Amino acid sequence: MNNIIRTEHAAKSYKSGEITTTALKDVSLEILQGSFTCIIGPSGHGKSTLMHLIGGLDRPTDGKVYIGDVEISRIPNSDLARLRGKRVGFVFQFFNLMQGLTAIENVEIAMMLAGVPDREQRVRAVKLLALVGLAEKAGAKPGQLSGGQQQRVAIARALANDPDILLMDEPTGNLDSVAEAEVLDLLQTLHRQGKTVVIVTHSDEVAKRAERIIRVKDGLVAH
Amino acid sequence: MNLSKLVYKNITRRRGRFLFTLLGITIGIASFVTFMALGGSLKDEIHRETAALGANLVVIPKGSCGYEQLSILTGDQMPTNISAAEIATIRAIKGLTVVPFLAQQTAINNKPVTVSGIEPEATLAFKRWQISQGAYFSNPDETGVVIGATAARQFDLKPGATVTVRGEKLPVLGILGETGGRDDATLFLSLPVAQRLFKSADKVSYAAIRVDDLARTEGYIEKIREATGLGVVSDKQMLKSVLGIVGTVNITLQMIAAVSVLAAAFGIINTMMAATYERKREIGILQALGARRRTIFLLFMLESGFYGIIGGVTGVITGLATAVIVTPYISQNAFTTFVKGSGSGDIIDIKMIAGSILFSTVVAIVAGIYPAWRAARLTPVEAISYE
Ligand SMILES: Nc1ncnc2c1ncn2[C@@H]1O[C@H](COP(=O)(O)OP(=O)(O)O)[C@@H](O)[C@H]1O
Ligand SMILES: [Mg+2]
């Protein structure tokens, strides 16, 4: 099996004015293609920052980040954006959806950004919503959906361009246990279909399903 | 989903803000269009009136400025400071055809009308008028009025009717044929009758002159000045000074229009800034989904450009409607009589319409640059971490 994600001494610090906050100190890790990985750790210790780095949403201040063979910490912004669109699907804790758009439009938008023609967008979006069990909610606006339904729409959208990697930052953090279980079942199905799933979580329920757990503490990975 | 559909959904998400911003642009472009329409027809009208006057030279009281010259073209009331003796002196110069006018105003049904005292025979020859109904003056001091075609239509006057001027009932003698100039909206009296009614015995307001030999125009100007001490201008000079006055008015109108367009532009900036702020997180989501910075920039630029196009269309419609509806109600004065005289056919001009919509779009796009740049400059993490 190949490593699909790899970091070498990745570090990230934020400067705001005179104050520098170091979110990640020195992280070297590898994530296998097709694996189901959980990142856990106390709040404010750098989990989200790590997820942003490995998904190409942000760049490390030091060290290297690879997706496959590509050192994404060095490629230009526009290439990085394209790579996010094609190879990575993100789901965040809340407010994932564009509030003015319907569920199906939210799914379509990811394909629009990848240059998929209008009609094909619609066909695929219908299938994806069916996959997450929300076929009948295609025309609903986010405000008309429950928290769990919104997260499933976000997952459908993350899958829109058939990425290898799904990165989720506390996707069930806002959900009750029933909704959480539904989302987890969905993720497990996707994992079985070959997706690499990385979830940042506080939830033991989520961690139980993981093949591997990475603990982040104080900006470092505890081995 | 495509970019323009997304832009449309975004822009109409906040109905109230959308409508008020649109109203701002509509008002800005409407005032621009109204003033352009009025200002444009003003200039055309001056050219037309100068041609209709048919004079090479105009004699006016000494020390007159452009405003008096403008009054000649608009049919405004003028001082009567030129004496019969001075007219006679000018007539003594060979090679000139001289026609004096007494320029006054009266009211019919409370609407102001230009009254012109003329020497019937001389003026008829000079202006080459046609008589469409009734008869012309049959002697030099006949009591009665001859009416321009537009005025006759406007007040529904026919030969045999009477018109009251300065408290005296005068019979309508005849109606002139269409001339295309100010004369169409004028009441003509014989000079002696006009002088009696307006209490200016032996005086006139100005004289129009045609010269036999155009090459000697400059010489004639000198001769008349020396002989009478009156002011003399050529038609070209008159055109220039009158256009100068109108130009000043136009600039003032254009500045008002510019200020309202500027206010509208700030309205767009304001709205777009609010939109970038509100949608900060959505910008981050879009970036996570693979949107490049230029896509974010384009998204916001299209949104402000959309305001420009829609606002341009509504602004042009409102502006033209205002120009057409308001024009007849503008009170009579030297500048606005021109506007009143011009038909609405002149106001609606395809080039002006297209130009105004383009202008509106360009203004909106320029106004959108800064907010769009701010939106595109956000890094994904900045945008996502925002709650
Ligand atoms: N954009 C930012 N600017 C400044 N500090 C930040 C920023 N993002 C995160 N941090 C800081 O970095 C540290 C790690 O944050 P984060 O990765 O969000 O932690 P976690 O996801 O584990 O709760 C925290 O101390 C946080 O305050
Ligand atoms: Mg976090």
C-alpha cells in the first residue's frame, strides 16, 4: 500500500501583530491510501491546522507536505486550488453549505468549479444525494434540513469530483448520536469503496471505527 | 449550476439591499440620462433657431451680453432700447436688408407666449413665411395678430377668433405655415400696435440684418457701430456666445449627474463590501471546493457588473421617461424654452441609450474592484475560521 499523504517536519505558526502562535511544532506522518484514520486530541492543540495542511488549504511555515508524489507545500496557489477541487473532499463542523442554495445546487457547485458541464452536474448530484439518502431533499435549502442532513449533503458535495481523500473536521461534532451513527455508516461505506478517510474528532464513537488513531498534543504527534 | 446562476442567486438573496442598491444606480443613471437628453436637445435647438432667424447680423443695444443674444433665439422678453432713428440710420447704409423686432411676452390661458412686433412687409420678405390659414397683415399698422402654427394649435386659435394682449382684444388675422423654429410658437403684431400696447413708442428690441455681400460682413459691422453706437454681432458670433452660455449650464447639469452617479457607485461599493463580509465563510468553502482566487474575484465582479447592467437599463428608462414627462412642465425661461421646443423624438437616441448602459456597467465594475479584490485576497483558512 502507498502513502497518499505524507508530512516531513511540518510546522505552522500564525503571526498576528507581535504575537506568534505556534499551532504545529514538528509533525512527520504518513497516511496510507484507503485507510480510515482519526485525529484526536485536546482542543486548541493543532488538529484543524494539521488537517488544513494535509488538504492543501494552508501552507506550512516549515517542512514539507505531500499528496501522492506532489509536494503541495510548494506548488502555486491556483494549482493548489485545482488539487483541492479534484483530489480532496472537505467537510467542516458547521456552516458547510451555501445558505442561499438548495441541497442539489450545493452539490453541483463543487462540479461547476471543476468545469463539469451543467447537465452532467445535475445527473451526478442526483446520484450523490441518493447515495447519502437525501434524494427527496434535493430542493431543500440548508435551513430546511436537520444538522445531520446538512452534514450528509456536505459529504455528497465532498464526493462530487470523486476525490481520493475525504478530510473531515469534527463532522459529527454538532450531531446527536442517531445522526452521528448515520453519518459514520456512510463514511464506512465510502471507506470500503476505497476512499482515504481522515477525521478530526472528539467523539469516542467515531474513534472506535477508525483503523488508526493519531494523537495530537501541543502541536506534536504523540506516538 | 453555473457562475451566472450563482451570481444571480447571490445578488437576490437579500432582496431589500438588492432593491435599494439598484434604486441608487437607477437614480444616478436616470439623472445622467435626463441631463444628457435635455442638454443635447438644447444645443440642437440653438443651431436650429439660429438658422431659422435667417440673419447674417444682429443689432442689439450697446453693452448687451450673451444672455440678450440667447433671448433673441428663445423669444424671451427683451428691453426696447433701439430707436426708430437708429434703425433708419442703419437702413441708410447700402447693401443691407434690415428688419426690426420688438420682443415681448404675454399670456394666453395663463401660459406664457412670445409676442413679436414686426414690420409686416419687410418681415414677410425676410422670413419667407407661408400663410396657411386666413390672411396676413394688409397694412403696416393693422390691429390684429398673425399666429405661428404651433401656438395656433396649442391654444386652438383660428382666423376670426380673438386674443387678449395687454387687456386689448385683438382679432386673429391668419395662421403661418410651419417654420420649424421659434416663430411657430409666436404671436405677431404689427410694430405700431405692439409699441402702443407695450408702451414703447418708436423703440424696438433688436434688428436682424441680411447683407448682400457676405465677404464684406466685417466692414458692415464696423459701419453700423460707427453710425449708431449700437452693438452688432454676426450670426457666427451669436452662435458661439449662446453655445457658451448653454455649455456652462450643461456643465452644471453634468456635475449634478456626476455626483449622483458617484453616490450610486459608493452604494455599490457599500453593498459589495457587506456581501464580502457576510459571505466570508462561504468564500472559504468555495476555496476548499477548489475555487481559485480569480474565480472568487470574478464572482464578485460579475455581481457588481450585474448591478450596473440592470441599473443602467432601469436608469435609462426612468431618465427618458423623466425627460419626456417633465419637459413640458419646465417653467418658461431662456434655457428651458429650447427644451420645450424640441420634440421627444430627439431625446430618444439609441447611441445615448447604449452608451448610458455601458457607462453604468463600467461604473459598477470599477466600484466592484475593491470589494472583489478584498474577497479574493482572503486565504482559505482565514475565510473558513471565520464564524
Ligand atoms: N488563523 C489563526 N490565527 C492565529 N492563531 C490560530 C489560527 N488558527 C489557529 N490558531 C491557533 O493555533 C492553535 C491550534 O489551533 P487548531 O488547529 O484550530 O486547534 P484544534 O483544531 O486542535 O482545536 C490554537 O492555539 C489556535 O488558537
Ligand atoms: Mg479544530
